[in-house]
Amino acid sequence: MKKNFYRIAISSLLVLLIVAGLTACGERGEQTEEKAKSEKVTLNVYNWGEYIDQSVLDDFEEETGIKVNYTTYASNEEMYSKIVSGAASYDVIIPSEYMISKMINEDLLAELDFSNIPNYSMIGDDYKRLDYDPEEKYSVPYTWGTVVIVYNTQYVDEEDVEDESVNLLWNEKFKGKILMFDNPRDAFALAHSKLGQSLNTLDRGQWDAAAEELMKQKKFVQAYVMDQVFDKMISEEAYIAPYYAGDALTMMDENENLAAYVPKEGANKFFDAMCVLKSSRHKKEAEQFINFMCDTEIAVRNAEEVCYAIPQIEAFKELDEETQEDTMIYPPDDVLSRCEVFIDLPQEVLEWQSELWIKLKTCY
């Protein structure tokens, strides 16, 4: 009887092992099939230059099997023009607030399925339901920051910057060593600040006055630039330039002679957020990418690389104390109170801005 019992027990055990093996094979087969499907997907991500840690893209590809085709742009306007022209197809884009508002109004962005973005719960409430996406449907905050003026302490004297004014960009002493934004919204914003005007003014006369200021400045400007600012400021080909705070810190890391400040007259405070284009053929995978970027570990690594303020509250807690207290990254309230967030301007104002900008760039 014992032998029969052992035979039965062994037979039963073999059956269980076979069933377990088949189940495991089935699960592995499903996982392999799922990854194989993912590996067929290429996600086109379009972002600002110098604005992501490449290693997180590598990790996303490794973890999901989804290939990322990552390309960059230098301004919101460049990104928008390329998208509306149909010159290329993208899935995830990371525009600034006023451009998000414009693209929502033009029905270019997809409503997000937040069930695919559970890490959205870790975005701070202060960064949700802002004016550019009031119903919280189309965007997930990525970073935020301010425009600053970067200068070289070896060539710019203390008395030239002691009042931390935007006027440094108009100082004729530095003729030929000043850089300026090569996009109209940011360039005009600095002129508006100089004149004490709102960065979102609708007054045509104020736009004309700002254009006159930019025309006066032009004779001092070495070049109108975007990402070229890095090489020119780090190599000391230029001494003064306005740019975004996180990028200013990157430049300062590369050249110890560089310093920066938010002008006392005020500057743009910007919010950049991740969105999915309505034309995307891989919306679920795009949302998977956004969720990945909101993961705490990933958000920390990315923040340490790009040097911008982050809205992910758990990730912020993981940053070192020096970063949390860096006033260039996280300006105090008295500085932020002087700053203004761009809105999507009416079409007639945008057309007038464009006309004035073309005149500025083509006039000799």
C-alpha cells in the first residue's frame, strides 16, 4: 500500500509540476508577447535642448521595450511651427504654459487618461489646475523656473550689476558682448520689463514702445541666440545674456566666472509640462512615458541633471539640502512676486508681435 501511495503521490507531484511549468511558460509567454509588442513601438518625444537626463531615456527603453526617438527644439514657436506644418510626427511634447493654452484652443492636444499616469498623484497641488490647463485634462507638469540674466564677473564690474537691473542688457559699455533671445516672446518680455509694462500687455502702443527699446539694444547685440548661448557664454565669447535659470546653472557649472540674477524689474516665470499630441498613434505608450518621468527616482535623477525646479513633491524631498535651498532654482517669494507667467495672447497681438519682430531682425 505504501508503494502505491508513493506512486500516487509522485504522479500527483509530477502533474502539479507540469501544470505549474505550463502556467509559468504561459505567463512568460504573455510577458514576452507584451514586450514584443512594445518593442515594435517607437515613441517620438520632442523637447527643449539640454532638458533631460539621457540615462532616464535609456532606462525607459530597457524597462518597457519602447524605443524613444528623442529630438529637440530651441523655442516654443519653433516647436509649434513644425507641428502645425506637418513636417514631422510626434507623440510627447513639452511646451511652456502659454503654448499649451494655445494648442488646447486649437485642438492639437489629446485629453490624457490619468489611469495610465498614477504617478500624477505625486505632483503638488500648487502646480495643478493652473490657468493654462484649468480643467487639468491635457498636461502633466514637468519643471518650472524663471528667466535670469547671466554675466561674466571677469568682465562685468560689480557696480554694473549691483542693482540687478534688466538695463545691463542695454549697457553700451558691453557693445558686441551682449546676447539676446532669438524668439520674440522672451525678447519682448525683457523690453516690457524695462519699461514697467506687463509681459502680457494687449496695448499696441506698449508693444511699439518695447520694439523701440529692442531696436536701441540691437546695436549692442553680438547675436540673437537660443542654445548657442551655452558655447558663447562658457567660452567667454560673450559676457552677458538672458536665459532660463536651470540652463544658467549649467553654464555656471562649466565656467566659474559666470553668475546670474532675476532682474529687479521682473521676469517671466514659466511652467513646462508634458503633453500628448492628438495626432499621436501611441497615446497609451506616451502616457506610460509621462508616468515614468513622474516616478520619484526618475524625477530626482532628471532634476539633478537639468537643474530646474520640479513639481513632484516626493522627488523634491529626496533632493539634497543645498539644491532645495538654491535660490536660483527655487527663488524666494519676494522674487517670484515680481515675475509674471505668460498667457496665450490674442491672435491680433501675436500678429503685431511677429510683424515688429521681423522688422527688428531685418532692419540694419
